[in-house]
Amino acid sequence: MGDHTTIVLTEAVYYILLSLTTPLHGYGIMQKTSQLSHGRLVISAGTLYGAINTLLDRGWIKQLIVAEESRRKEYVITEDGKAVLRAELARLHELVANGDAILNQ
């Protein structure tokens, strides 16, 4: 994937991608995003599965092959997803640095 610098992620998508640096199923993603945000961000199932479909379509995450008898679907971030996440992290660092430079002079 090309230049990721113009992509701005929603907070929910940011945390979903961050949580998928290790493979997780839907409920695990919901738990991890809540844990990472210290309970501030609670993602509903509808929001999560809409986001998962979008992230799959963009190639930022992929579904893993799980045992046939399991009904759970597991997902993990792709290299493109990691590149998008790194670009967003750099953007957020810039926001914080600019805020610090101006407000904390």
C-alpha cells in the first residue's frame, strides 16, 4: 500500500487495529479496546462488525483459519494495517508535540 499519511483513523478503528497485533475474536477485540482505553471506549457488537468488514475490505486485517468446529472467527492485523497504524501514531505524536510547544511554553 502507498502513502498512509493522509489517512486519519477514528479512535475505535485505531484501537481495533492496535488490539489485533495479536490474533483475537470479536469479543476479545471488544475486551481489549476497553482495556487499552481504561474503559473509556466501549465498542458495541454492531460497530465492531461493521468496522471489521471495512478493515477486511481495505486489507488492513485478515481472518485467520480456525478449527472447523469453532464458530469464532479470529482476526489479525496485516502489514498494510501496521503501516496505517504507524502513520496514525506519528500523526498523533505530531498533534501532541504541537500542543505541548504552544500550550506549555
